[in-house]
Amino acid sequence: MATLYEEFTLCGLVASAGAGVGQGILGLEPGPDSDRVLLTDRGRTATLYQVSDQKPLGCWSVKQDQTITCPAVCNFETGEYIAVHDDKVLRIWKDEDMNLDKVFKATLTAEVYRIHSLPDTEPLVLFKRGAVRTLDALLAAPQQEIENVISDEDIRWSDAFMETQQPVLIFITEKNGNYFVYVQKVNPNILHKYKLELEESFHPLCFTTYTKNKILTLLCLYSNGCVYKILVSLQQSVQEEQQILSKSLLLKIVESGTVLKGASLAVLDKDHVAVLGCLDSPPTIAKACLSIWNTKFQTLQTSKELPQGTSGQLWCYGEKFFLTHGKVLTVILYKCEMSSLAAAVGKLKDTQTSSMRTVFSSVNWNMLHEEHLTSPHTEQPVIAKNESKRNLRSRRSNVAKVQPQTLTVEQLLSDIKDSSQKDIEEELRQFLLNAQMSVFQATVGYVITGLVNRCKTEPTFYPRNSLVQLIQTQGLSYSLCPDLMTVALEKTDVHLLQLCLQQFPDIPEAVTCVCLKAFLSINDDSLEGTNVNLDSVINYINITPNEQVKKQTETLQNGFSSELMEEDGCDIQLTQKPCAKETEELCPVGPQKAALLNAILRSAYSETFLLPHLKDLSAQQVILFLRYLQFLYVKYSEKFSTDLPGMFSPTINQIMDWMCLVLDAHFTVVVMLPEAKGLLCSLHKFVRAQVRFYSELNKIEGSLQELQRLKHQKDFGLYSIEMLELV
């Protein structure tokens, strides 16, 4: 039995010069550990991602006139990364390296097709003409002559694996419609060549392999939707004459006469394979689909439709599928369990899935998503499709009266399509009270996706209370429903946006900047009375409008006082001094807008990806945002603690980081604007005062450490009076 769980977006895909997004990426390889992957685009860049938090850990690019031609891989023995650009130039670098132009470089004499990296052994380099070298042997003599194993054949696919603790590389070539299989053993150096048995009118789309008991099993997915199994013995120790490999039918996944295109195949375990692809039909009909099949019982176990389309590329690492979906790289979690006949035909009772409707042999790919949507409840009977909607709704109402907890996700999704907002809100409340925690996140993701999809197709429909209720379950993330914040921005629902910013850990930097721009554009008067959580500002911003903040200059706290700032000089002479003082005393924005901006300040981001989007802010928005950041900075300096009171308040580090980023993005604009001179001068004087204060603290640091040391050395008993002199 197999199950597909929640999905999330790992990153967006950017079209490279000469290559569109639809062509997919160059490669996706496992990183140094199970939570990291190395992505190479069809251009100049290789990026290391951490899958659990969907954030880039490192990004490396070659020069503009260069192109990466071989997917980057990780050398598991050394922790280094390897890539090839312009077919012959080998680059090796580490995590701390920033510029690929300054890392190790070796120019080879032949063009490289692929580098394969395996645990506990050195990487293997496969050249386009079929020769294989270990990386160490290649680096020892980069200019060595590389022989031609194949002449007029083109390599279509390759893979590497370990057999009896020795690396083995397999690659498949094509010439005039004929396919040849090469199996290369490295130690000892033995090459075997085979020819695939021809299949009339159809051609192989993709290949995958696995080994067991010194037998290599090669699976081939053909364009007619058939998966064939080919067995190759690895026990041969001498090179033999070319043999023809016969194939046997393992699985048929589409109807006869239908052509499959853009497909990938992956082996999950001994009884399950995953297939990604779509039928060769008109664009308005064809839909891509990811499915898991049981090869032992010839049954479809589960599937997921991909409405945005896919490039047909599929990777499988650690019970996670990685695939291109539209303009993003999507990760889908899955689970395969022990194969049994009961599970294969959907009769095995399980706490996570309902009775699964199984499809034998032929599949309607256009209906897979709706037909095989799993439910977290097993007690609900299957209702006939030909039953009218009126009878269906009546039946559901009767069941709900008798046993409310039997409401399933399938019923709720059906009701979301045409029920009123009030009815949906009530059903959702009932559903959440009885939802099973084992599949809670996936279930909530299905429900909120259904709500958002109806919001997009029906402009008058906006179940705000239901959306807020789902977000407050804390079971959602941005990647589960990327369109949610887009809809909230269209409706100017600042409360919903605030909740998303506070709870979603994976919001893209572009969306964060769009929210920031929207918050800064909204007038404070229009925000009065809106339902915004003010917990982050209520303790240091006066809620009563137009009430001046009381000035506190009697006590010098944390090295700050307005007198100290006034005594300090500034290179720029200003005539609007009272205005600068007023900025220091009053918050430049209202409490509602301040709470929204605090949600922005606390959101996660990467400086590399955030900085370009910050440049979209207008000059007025930049000045307003900087004034608010300055206000928060001054407030921190007035307190003994380094944390502002209240929940969801930003930290001093977050305030300083955002201030630096905004200044970096708009430095020229801020310097040239006359209205920004007062702000810059005020910041200059304040920072200088802070530096002076901490400089004085540094002078007595040694004395304070000496006092602490003396205190630990002496035991003064219960009571003592001691006089210490600081020199």
C-alpha cells in the first residue's frame, strides 16, 4: 500500500537564456545529508537547499559567458561539490567558497556527460564518448587522453550503484532507433555491451535500475505506457560478444492505443514504482499526473494530478518526490508499506486512508486526482456517482444528525464548491473538532486549497472566518496553498496577511516584499477599526491617537538620552531641528500599521533573495519604513532589556538587519532626497552616541571581570563589608 502526503514548494524556477522553465532543470542531486539537495539550473547556477525549511544554504554561479553543462554533485568522501561548465572545465569547491572563478579548476581533453557520486567511494566521471574515469585518476592527470568507447551513438541515460562494495556504472545509448546498454565495472576495468530488444512503433521514454543478488534489473517505460523488465547478470568477469537483452512486461499503466510523453519512472521498493507523465493529447485535455503503482498486483495505489504541468523530471530521495510543477520545484512526501493483496485492492483497514478505489490495467488520467483523493476517515460508505446532488446532500444531512463526527474531507470538499459561507463555516468547525491528527496537515491543506480555488473563480465568495480558522490550526504553510496570500492581498485582508506572516515559515521573499509595500501604502485612517492583533505594539505605542509620548530624559538608561544626542555634532546643518525631535518622540505610523510592519520584521528571509525585491519600494515608502525602524531602535535604547515588551515584537537584531537592507537597496535615493537628510542625521547622531557609550563600557570591562573573579575566590560568609578601588 502507498500513500501520497502533503506537498510544498522548495523553490521557484527561473528560465535561463535559451531555455524555458518548461524544459525543467539540469539536475537535482542529494546533498551532504538527507535534508539537503543540490539543484543545478540550465544556466550558470548551482544552489544547495535545505528541504525541511525550503531555504537556500549556498548559491554558486559561473561567469556570464559560461554555462554549466553537467549537474553539480556532492563528493560524499570530502564534502566538496563538483560541476562541469562548457563541457570540459571541471570545478571543485566547498561550502565556504563564494566565487567559482577562484576555486579549483581543471581543463579536460574530452567532453563530460555526467558525474556520478556514491557514498563510501570516489565519484565516477562519464565522458560523452563512453569512457569512464574515477575523479582521483582524472585529477592526477587532467590532460590525459580519453579513449572513444562509442563513435556515432548518443548517451540517453546513465546511473551508478554499488555491487559487492565496488562501483558499477551503466549507461544507455541510441543510434538510429536502436538502444544499447553498457555496464562498466571500475575495479577490475570490465565493459559489457548489450542491445535492447526492439519494440515496434514505440520507443523508451526513461529508465531506472536496482540490483539484488548480483542481478541488475533494468526497468524501461515505453511511450505506449508499458513498463518492461530486463535482467542483466553482473557475475560475468570477462568481456563477451554483444548480446540481445529480452524484456518482459511488468506493468501497463494506460489504455491500449494511447501514447505517453514527458514521463519519468522511479523504483520505490521491490513492489512499488512511481510514474510521472501525461498523455499525448490536446493541451486542453492532457493533464500531468504522479502515480504510485503496485507491480506485484498490477494496481494503481494512489495518484496526484498536476494541473500546472510538468517537465517530466522526477527524483526520489528519502521518501520524498522532487518534481517540476509549473514554475516551481515541488516536494511531495510519500509512504510505501508492505505489499499485500488486501492493501492492493483497497480492502486493508488503515487509520490514514479510506477505502481506496483501485484501477486495473487502464486508467483515466483526467480523473485520477478526484477518483483517488484519500480521506482520513474509514467509516464513511462510498456513495454512488449517479446519485443526484439533492439526494446526496440530504443523505449527508441525515448522517450528520445521527453521527456528526463522520463528516469526511471528501464531503467537506464537495460542500465547499456550492454551499454558503455560513454553512461551510459550521461544517468546518465540526470537521476540525473530529479530524485525525495523523493526517491533519494534509487534510487542512486540501480544505484551504478548495476554499481558495472557489475564491479565485467566484469573486463574491470570500469565507474570511473559515480561512482564519484554518490558519489558526497552525497546520498550514505557504507551500501548502501558495494562492492564499495572493487572494488576501487582492481583498486587502490585512488581518489574514498578519496571521500568515506570523505563522508561515516558508513565505518567499517576493511575497514578503509585496506585503510590505501594501502595508506601507495603506492609510492609517483606513486601518482604524480593522481587526489587527496589537499585542506586538500595545506596550510601547499609545493606542489613543494624537497623544504625544511623554519624554523621559531624567534617567540615563542603556546609554541613551536626548541630551547626549543634542550635544553630539553632525556634519550636516539642518534648519528643521524641531521636526527631527518630534520623530524621536512619536511613532510615525499608527498602531495597526505598526503591528503589520512588526509581522514583516519577524518573517524569515534570505538577504540574497530579499534585496532585489526591496528595490520595488517607492521613495516615500522607504522614508516611512526607515522612520519606523528608527523609532523602534530608539525604543530599545530606552529600555534596560534588549527585548521590547509584548508578543510578536521584533528583536533588536531584526530591526538592525532590516534597516541595513533597506539602506543598501535605496542608498542613492535616500542620500539624494532632501526630506531624508533629517532622518540620516538623526540616525548618525544616535549611532555615534551608542558607540561612545559602549566604548566607555569596554574601558571598565577588565575591572568588572576582575571583580567577578575575586567574588568566586573569596568566601565572605553570611555578612561582610568590603571596599574595592578601581584604578
